[in-house]
Amino acid sequence: MNRRLEQLVQRAQQLYDDLGLDAVRAWKDATGGKAVGHLPIYVPRELIHAAGMLPVGIVGGGDRLEIIRGDAYFQSYICHIPRSTIELALSGRLDALDGMLFPSICDVIRNLSGMWTMLFPERYVRYVDVPQNYDPRVGGAYWRRELEQLRDDLERLGGRPVGDDALRRSIAVYNENRRAIRELYRARSLRPWVYPTSELHLMMRAGNLLPPEDHTALLRDYLAEAPLEEDRREQDRSRVVLVGMFCEQPPLGLLLTLERAGCWVVDDDLLLGLRWILDDIPTAGDPLENLVQAFLEQSTPTASRYEPDGKRGAWLLESVRRNHAEGVIFSAPSFCDPALLEQPMLVAALEREHVPHTEFKYSEDTGQFAVIREQAGTFSDSIRLWSEA
Ligand code: SF4
């Protein structure tokens, strides 16, 4: 690996391993600012940034954290991310956060928000109840009120007003970041051997801890450096779309396993919150209203978002078509209600179009990949055999 690319990957790996938020502490020491954490998937990070604070994405402890106290807070038959997030907090690893936002993705996150309020009464906590009605007069008006209240809260926490001009500047900063992410996803779809998903995921994860300006610079450097790596040559593998990973993230080893099993991932729903808004948000006019309109009209389709009847699965078929995918792998966290309840509808949509698919479950701390490797390898082989036939 060339030296510059190696440095970029090492930097992203350091941030991936930074469960104690050392990078956030360093940012706070350097700027004197505050930091606000948020759970997956969508919160309006622009508002936090405009308040002069650092938005910090929290996605649990992955496979690098021993759960000692976190298990006592939850029953065994739910996903893993809430127990590792509680573990991170109880062990002091999240002490750098001055506040925490819990977006309304599912009941587990809702309950976690209540626990936080009881466990850390001195810290700012807000449950961000995103609308499921996309009519501007109903869901739009509601979301506007929520954003106004969130802005008021952040002004109190940050000790300064969040003016329209500051919010416009933050929207522009995040437009740049989303543009770089879209470029990276397009580049990976065209040449997945140049931008392997296990590496792309590290680059994306850095966006949870870095200020958006620094994350955009990291992505642009990576986009430029990865193609210079001479060893990265096209190989005969199956092109697949990964679905179900929008909240609890899989261990990196699982993504590596899929690649070693003969799959090129050409699209995925990992870390969806960083690319929830699909296009640029206008910076002219009322910036709060622009955030509202972006949410109503430019949100990415996913399991936790309301879709009118008959449209479930349309986005997945479009992703398969746009990325020239040959199959779909449903890979969801165990006990993830949003992902697993949506799966039959997505499967039905794929079967109507004869798109091959397979499914397995994981936990963020899954450590054994032999079965997944066999299953993904068999799936990849069968796709290639069918396409030759
Ligand atoms: S992994 Fe699924 S069930 Fe668990 S918190 Fe996330 S969305 Fe909810």
C-alpha cells in the first residue's frame, strides 16, 4: 500500500477504535466547544454544527468492548447496540459528550433515551421524534416545531444564539460532506476493487467523530489516493447490495469476510444517518424551512421511514439496477424489528423481478464468520453460475 493511502487508512482505523472519544476530547480542548452525541440514524447535524458544537455519532461498542454492566439493563432478546452504548456511558467513555440526541428509529432507542434521562440527569438529553407523515401541512409543520425547540435547546447548551447565517453556513458544510460521500459511493460502485467496502466503511465511520470539514477532506484524499494503488485489480466476483445494516453496525470482520467470499459490495445502507439527505439542501431563504423540506422530500428510503403502500422495495430494485448488482444480501442485526419486519416486503419485490437474494443475521460483536463465509461464497458462486447459464 502506498504511504499516503496507508496513513489515511491508519487514521480512519484509529478513529474506528476510539471508543473513549479521545478525538472528541482533543477537539474540545482545542476549540473550547461542546460536543453532542447522537444515536443512529438521522438527526439534523447542521443545527449542532451551527451552534458551534461537534456532532458525534455513537454506534455502540462493536466487537471491541466487553459488556460488564450493560447486559443488566436489557432483556436478552433485543439487539446489541443499546447494551454496548449503556456500557460505554457507565464506564465513562462518553463523558466528553455534553448532550445526547436519540432519534426515533425504534422502541429500543426510545427506551434507551428514557434510561439516559434517569442515569444522567445532569446531562442534556432529547428524544428527536422525526415525523412519519410527509405532508408539509402536517409532518412538515410538526417537524418545524421540533427543530425550533431543538435549536432553542442547543442555544441554551452552547450559550450562544444559532442565527440563520450560521445555519446556512453549516448547511453548506454538510452539502460538501454529502457530495464527497456520494462521490465515494459512486466510485465504489464503478470500481469496487479500488474502494473495497471494508475500507470505505472505515472512511465513513471517521465521519462520526471528525468535524464535517475534516471528514470531507479525508474522503477526498482517499478518493484520490486509492486508485494509485497498483495492486487493486479487477477480479471476477459477484456484485451485491447489502441491506439491513442502517443502525447497529456489523463488525469490520464481517465486511472483510463478504469480500473474501467473492462478493463486491456495490451499495449498502451502512451509516445511513451520514447520507440521510440525498441531495444538496438549498442555502438561500429560511434555513430551518430548508431543513424541513429536505427531510420531507429528500430523505433516503429505509425500514424506519414510512412508505406509502405498494412502494416498499422500489428503492432496492432501483439500487440493484443503478449499481448493476447481481444479487442482494439481507444482513440485519439479530432482533432488529425495523429491518426484519421490512425484509419480507423487500424479498417479495426482489422475487417479482427474479433478483437472487440470501439472508443472515449478525451482532456487532459477532466473532465467528466461517458460516457466513460459506453462505456468502455459495451465494456468489451460484450467481455467477446462473449468469453464465
Ligand atoms: S438495531 Fe434495530 S432494533 Fe436495535 S436499536 Fe437499531 S433499529 Fe432498533
